Amino acid sequence: MKASDLFVKALEEEGVEHIFGIPGEENLDFLNSLRDSPIKLILTRHEQAAGYAAAIAGYLTKKPGICM
């Protein structure tokens, strides 16, 4: 099991439903681990937009807001 698999499992256990961010070669292992997860990746056009979206999602849902 890879570290990214463990990380995704921990996010699932915390109730994370969405991750906001931009895919890239730096996070490819993490994205591959997300493929089999119910967590949805919401694509953004800029890192700052991902941060704002994660902050608002966390505020509204009372769950962790995650951006990458």
C-alpha cells in the first residue's frame, strides 16, 4: 500500500467528499489513489480559487475543506 492510499483513506474517514485543486505530475500518485475513492476532485483554474473553494466548502459543510 502506498502512502497516498493511506492518505486518501484517512480523508475518507474524516468525511471529506470533495477536494479542490489542479492536477499535475507532482500529485499524480495521489490522483491515482483518488480514482477508487468516493471523494470527487473539483478542478479549478488557479490555486487561489482552490483555496477559497475549500475554505467555503469547509465552512458550509462543517467538514474539512481540502485543496491541493
